[in-house]
Amino acid sequence: MGAIFVDAQHLLTPVLEAWVDRVAQGYPGFYLGRFDLRVPDQAALREARAIQVIELNGVTSEPVHIYDPSYSIVNAWRTLPTSTVPSRIWT
């Protein structure tokens, strides 16, 4: 099995956002990060059902949507510096 990384922000719904918030609140101190998910289909994701959390990555996680085949290398280069939150907080 492999992984496909896509920018799926267009699938965000209020139901999914509430689910993410509820799960994140279960981890004290988790305020920024990335969920790696497995879902049967896009409808399940939008409806926040049958979601498996494969991995939960914290503040230093890489923004994997930059590997979306439709993303250009220039967009990736623009995104990476803005995703280094810890370096901006602690320097």
C-alpha cells in the first residue's frame, strides 16, 4: 500500500470540523497539527463517519498537501516557510 497526498480542503464541512475539534480536544496541549486519516470515500469524510485516524502529527508536522500532484513546486516552496511555526515562536 502507498499513500496519496491531496489537498482536500474543499471537503471540509461543519460536521467534519466539529469532529476534528472533538478529537483534538482529547489530547491536552494539542492545538496545531495534522491528522492522517483513512476513510472509505469522500462522502464519509464530509459526514465525519467511518474515519480512522492513522496518525496524529504535532506542530512540527510537514504539510503533506504540498505533495498533491496538482500542486506546483513553486506553491510547495511558498508553503514550507509558513509552516515552520516553532521556528517563528522560539527564535
